[in-house]
Amino acid sequence: MVVVSDEEYLVADLAAARHARVEQILKPQGQAPAESLPPDVTLIVDLRAVLSDSMASFVSSSTLAGLEVRPLSQAYEDHTERIPLVHLAEGWEISVPLGRRAAYEPFKRIIEVVFTAITAPLWLGIMALTALAIRIDSGPSVIFKQIRTGKDDKPFTIYKFRTMVIDADKNAPQFTVKDDPRVTRIGKFLRRTRLDEVPQLINVLKGELSLVGPRAEQVVFAGQFQEVIPFYRYRHLVRPGITGWAQVNSGYADNLEATIEKLTYDLYYVRHMSPWVDLNVLWRSVATVLSGRGAQ
């Protein structure tokens, strides 16, 4: 690829992606190369950039010469499996394939309910043993309840096993960080194995969660993020999930910058939600648990 853009971090992400090789980066306001590009090169153009007359002529002549010319936003999405936020515009949800998603969501819901109901004897037994272990290790109140933001911004109560000391957020809601000192001894094991999330299967049966979807954020944080992060609310176009595309592709989101990075993955999932993406996420989530890396 030869990329025409000033967006250095987007180009760096693209260059680091598999199956993408950035041979050259051209400045939109700079002079065009003296020679034409080889026929096997794809010209990637940042459509948000203002091109110099020389560069505009170069892009036009490359198109006429039969070279493949693609927008930076499209190439970035295809190769990094993320959405470049700086290239979104208001009304983005209109361009999302709503028809395809609308056709898949009822089918997805039926499969999840049937699977969760059939496996209920197994996970209810696991819940009973886990609840006993928590009570022995750190006292009563084994279930943690919290109001989270769901589909279409509707709040709901999420259920998880308590992995932190009692009243861990008594002062104010806080991000959970890696090696959080509030996590109990048994809580570390539950987080590493993701057993703390088993009670969320109750939320799945109630229709508040999916097995796969964007992470359900605390209401107070979701409100703050919508104020400062463009397009954040679009992640609520779909039902949140126990695991998701962002969780298997990115690390802990314990600050605003990390939350923005995760949003690029969440919006990719909103646009590309399908049985194949869901199976990919579920398989990688199982691999994460078996490897001992735990939840992200």
C-alpha cells in the first residue's frame, strides 16, 4: 500500500495489521511522486484530508490508470477490524447494515436462550459451589449487583459474583484496574477463570444481556463517556454481552484513552455482528480462560 494521509496513528495501526504492508506514506499537501505506482500497489487515500493540486492529480491519474484506490477508513476497518472514530460522521448509524442486524438479532436471541436453559443444571451447580467458596473466603453477600447501561441506553441490574471487598465502591464508582487491591483472594481466581460472570447468564435469560456484545458499562461512566467521546452511544444499538469483540482484542480499559480504543472495536462489532463473529469471540474467550489470562 501507498497511503496518502496525515493521520500518523491510523497509518501506524494499518502498517501493524496482518496482511497489510505500507510501502510509502505521502503527505496530502505535498508533491506527488515523480513516477507512477506499480500495478500491484493499492493507493489508500484519506478522504478527510485536503489534497494539494499535485496530489489530487496524482490520485486521479492513478485511478484512470487502473490502480486500486481505496478510502483510508475502509482499508483501516478491513485490516485492523476496528472503526476509525475520526472518520465517522453524524448519521453513522444510518450506514450500519441495520437490515442484516435486525434479521440476525431474533435468531441470536433464540439460540442464546435455548443454550442457557439447556446448560442451566451445570451453571447453577457451579454457582452454588462458587457462592460457598466466596462466603468461606470473605463473608456473606456473594452476589454483586450494579446498575449498568443496556441496549438503547436502558438501565438494568447486572449480576456477578463478588470479587472485591464489601463496599469497594462506597466512596464513588471507580474503574477496575489490573492488580486492583480491592480484589479478594478468591476474587482473583474467579476473575482469572471468569467464574465471576456466571450469574450474568440470568441476565441473558431475562433479555438484558447477550453472550456476545459490547461490555455493559456502569451508568455513571456511560453518561460521562457520551459527553466526551463522539459516537459512544452507538455501542448501545445492540444488546451488551458477557464477552465481546473488544474484550478479546484489547486489554483493560481503566482510563479514557483505553475506553476510546475499546470503542473502535465495539463499533466494528455493531457494524459486522454475525454468527461468524460471535463464534469467533466465543472461541477466543474460551481460549483466554483455558490459558489463564482471565477476563479483560
